[in-house]
Amino acid sequence: MFILVIEDDDAIRELLGQVLEDEGYVVISAADGLQALEQLEQLRELPCLILLDMMMPRMGGRRFREVQQQNPRLAHIPVVLLSARTDLRSVESAVTANEYLPKPIDLDILVSTVRRYC
């Protein structure tokens, strides 16, 4: 089992990957929603969880989530949204997800959230 991290900020993407790998998870990552969809299409095994940033170039979190939910092969994968927006409630109402974590991300909460799904 592995986790897909979709985050455009290189430093955050690397930090999340390192923290989760230190916890024993295999992590793959993408810099935006388009790259993530391309990767998912090529995988035989799907991730147990997707960590999804909201604001990204090319394809942001909202559009990625729409495409994911329309694809029967991908729709069942749980998603945790990551957002730096201070109005997280409006993010929650605009995009459905299993969980929502505000940035900066509390790494202990991140790990415990990931454990619930993987």
C-alpha cells in the first residue's frame, strides 16, 4: 500500500513524503492534479489515500477531485484535502473529501489521519 501526495510546493511535498516514509509508508508524489492523474492511469495498484493540495497550477484540487469522482476506478480512494486558506469551511463546502487539514500541517495529526486510512 502507498500514499499519493499531490502538492505543488516542492519543500512541502518532500517534507510530507519524508515524514510518511519515516512512518513506514511508500509515497509517490505529483506536483499538480494533471500529473497525478497521469500517474494513477499507469498504476496497477491504487493508493490507500490521496493527500491533495487545493491551490496548484495546471489542475488544482477542486478539478482533480471532480475528475477523480467521475472515474469509477479512482472514485473510492479516500482524499484528505490540504489547504492554507483560512476559511477552511468554504473549502469544505466547495470540495467533498474524507478529511480536511489546514496548513501549516501538524505532522502528528497528519500521521494519525493517514493511519486511519492506511
